[in-house]
Amino acid sequence: MKRLIRKVITKIKEGYLKEIYRETLWMYQYAKKYWLSICFYIFAGVLGTFMGLGTSVASKYLIDAVSGIKKERIFFWAILIIGMTAANIFSNAVISRISARINVMIQNEIQADIFEKIIHTEWKELKDFRSGDLLNRLSNDAVQVASSVISWIPNSITKLVQFIGAFAIIFYYDPVMAGIALLSAPVTVIFSRKFMGKMRTYNNEMREMTSSLMSFQDDTFQNIQTVKALDQTGVFEKKLQSLQNRYKEKMLDYNKFTVYTSSFMSAIGTGVSYICFGWSVYRLWSGYITTGTLLMFFQMANSLSSSFSSLIQIIPAAINAATCAGRLMSVSELEKENALDMEKVDRILEKEYKGITIELKEVNIHYKDGENVIHRGDFIANAGEITAVVGPSGEGKTTLIRVLLGLLHPMEGRAELKNAEGIKCRLSAGTREFFSYVPQGNTIFAGSIAENMRMVKEDATDEEIREVLEMACAYDFVKKLPKGMETVVGEKGSGLSEGQAQRLAIARALLKNAPVLILDEATSALDNESEKIVQHSLEMLAKDRTTFVIAHRLSTIRNAQRILVLTEDGIAEEGTHKSLLAQGGIYAGLYNMQF
């Protein structure tokens, strides 16, 4: 007993109960608006329980009447049984309908809430999560929590009413029988305590294993072309088998524990049932009870046992839900990205906000490992200018883009945006409206081409979309597709070539028509002729805009007014394209650039 008390105290000190309490409160914040429906759910469940118990009692009197005791009451008890059975069926149907309705609404609400939190979480905070893990939490964990929110309290109350009602009926007819029927309760409670601790541990481990499997499969399917191209299909099959073996071992270990536990509990329950059966037969033989009472005892003993087992099983089910809630909470509590200086941003948006200047002053950027990626970053990019960004791989070009888009924030220094009237605001999530961005690689989403375009401008007309497609040299191939702009493409632009996908990304950026334009190797997948046409369109677009061009080819920055070179010593301004060209092969080798 002392050991048990010490263990409970230890768990409390470790915050075990406090953690479950927090997770429970988090789950039930989603149930607040559905309390009226949940109360009706509980009422229907309790009513059904009473009807079930009443049917068992009425069956006793019906059997006794058929056996010769008050035969004139046979019709009454038969009608009563039929009525209560019908009421029980109706209440179960109502419960099923209400629970399904609330379940799907809460599930949608949780998923929408977590999805929104993930979307608005600081980019650097999500780096530690694999996409498969996030998908597992968003789908499977949310489903488990939603199901428990609607069923946990109502089922607990319903089963408790069933337990108390069955015990009261047995006690009324035979107190000794009631005591025998409760013999399994202490044993069940003791073993359930041990089961609860292991259940939470296993739940965490199984959830993590499921996330690992989903992440691996998601990574594989996202990069299936690379897997095939590198002839690594066999390697990935072995990796999957390895993960599956680990999952199997953990699952079988958990299954062994539950089989041993449930077998022992079943043996205890069966033993108690046999004792109840023997006692009932003895009471019938001695003339103390009737045949109807004997059958009622069997029904009530089963009802008592099943309701008690259900109450005990609610605990591990609740722990499972709390575990899932904890996993969702760990995502929802990540640092949210801040939209800084929004009052100033709104003032800029109220005016004609072309003529945006971007300024970095003594900016230092580093990731979690503490190593500086951008050191002493200083530059000013003015409206109407093309600012080229060059440098060896790994020296911070991608990081600089993240700073401009407000995905990363300086640890030191200032990164600001300024309009023609001198209103300044810090670069953050709130300033992304001022940017059009053409990233590297294929960034086309599943859906129609028109839907991909309207992502940046919902009210864009077909004519506007056609215009930007023409500017990006994309309309010629789009109009030849089966449904033109309404043609549906797959995930990551499946069905399009890299060059076609890149042209669509350029068109999308042109359609947004923002005052700052970022081109990250925007024409790398185009042929020479298409590149010349697109470059001309981009240069025309850049006349009134602040344009950043990330490039490895000098041909893409030939009209740059400013060239920034990122090195381990900071950001150096090297003048113009002509100054780089004059240095020839020296710069080509140093900055990994092509002529």
C-alpha cells in the first residue's frame, strides 16, 4: 500500500495528472457550443438504459405469469416489454444520429483550428516536423479526440446509471447476490491502474511509429521521380520493411500485454458469473426465487458486469484521447508568426503603394544551431531597380529570401520596408502582400490552371489571366490543353513539364502585380528563346517595382542596377553586371555563375 501511495505521489510530482487535466480541458473547449445536444444525448442514453433494465424486470414477471403466477397479467407484461424495447431502439437511433452529427462538426472544427495554427506558425518552428507527422496529427489524432469529446462524458454517465440501476435491482431481490456480483470490481480496479500507465506509454509510442510511417511514405511519393531516377526503389522498399518491422514489434508487444490483461480479467469475470449462476440455482432449488427471477438475475449480472467493464474501459480510451490531444496541443502551441507594425502597413495600403524600398541594416540571421547564415547584412533596394543576388551555394541566398518574405526575423539589426512617403514597417507576415514571388522548382498546386492563377487574385478575369499567361510565354501551350485554362493538373503540376510549370509560376506572380518582385532562378527551366521573351516581360514589369533576382547565370542579371554578393563575411555590393562581366572567369568560378 505504501508503495502504491509513493508511486501516485511521484506521478503527481512529475506532472502526470496535471498534464492529463490540461489535455482534457483543451479537448472540451470544442464541446462548449454543443452542450445542449450533448445533454440531450445523455438524456436519451439514460432513458435507453432505464428501458433496457425495465425490459429485464418485465421479462421476469412475464415468465412468472406464463409459469402460472398471475396469468391474467401476461398480456400487460408482454405489451410493456414491446413498448420499452421500441423506446430503447428509438433512443439508440437518436443517440447514433446526434453523436454522428456532433462528432463530424467537432472533428471539422478541430482540424480547421489545427490547420489554421499550422499555417500561421513561425516557419522555423515547423522545420522539426515532417509533413507525414503533421498529416497524422491533423487526421487520425483529430478523429480520436472528436470521437472522445462526444462519447466520453455521456458514456460515463450512461454506464454509471446502468451499473447503479442493475445493482439496485439485484440488491432489492437478493442482497447476497448483489455482493457476489461485485466480487470482480476490486480486482478490475487494481489491474486497470497498472493498465492505465502502460496504455499511455504505448499510445505515445504507437502514434510516433504511425507518424514515422506516414512521413516516410509521404516523402517517397513526393519524390517518386527522384527515387526511380536514382534506381533506389529497392532501398526504399527495405526502409519501409524496416519501419513496418519496428511497428509490428511494438504492436505485438502491446497486443501481448492486452491479451494477458484481458484474459485474466475475463477469467475473473467468468468465475464471478459461475458463482452467481450457482447461487441463483441454489436459491431457485430452495424455493426462495422464481424462474423469472433466476433469468432476471442472469441479465442483471451481465448488465452489471458489462457496465462496470465499460466504465473501466472508458479510462484507457480517455487516456488515448488525451494522448492525441497532447500531440495536437504540441502543434497548436507553437510560436505564431507575428504581423508586425500593422498600423503602418495599413497606412501604406491606403495609399498608392508603389515605390517600395527595402532596407537591411546590420542584419544577422542564424538558425537553431547558432551559426550565422547572414552576417552584417547591409543594403538598400529602391523602386525601379533590379537587385541581383549572387554567391556560392550555402552562403544565404535562400535565407535572404526568407527574410524578405517575413519567414525569418533578424536576431540583430533591422529589415524594413518603406514607401515613397517615408512610412517604415518591419518585414514580417504582414508585409507579404507587397511581394510577388517566383520560387525555384515546381510550385503548381493540384487543380485547374485558372485556380492556380486566382490564388493570388480571386477576382481575376479570364482576360487578365490570359494576358499574364502570354507575358510568361505560357498561353501557347495552355490554349492547346483539352480544357484550356480550366484544365486540371495534378499535385506539383503533374502533367506539365518543368518549363511549363515555371512559366505558370511566373504568370501567377505577374497577376499579383505587387510592388516588390522576387525571382529565384525564375527562368532556369526555360529554353533560350522563351527566356529572352520572359526576361523582356519581367524587365518591363520591373520598371516601377523593386525587383530581386537570385541567379547563377549572368544573362539573367544583365540589366541589374545593383549586384549583392553573399559571402561568409557578409553582403558585399559589387556594382553592376558590367563590373562582374569585366572580371570574367574569376567571378564565374567564385560565385558559381555561368556566362
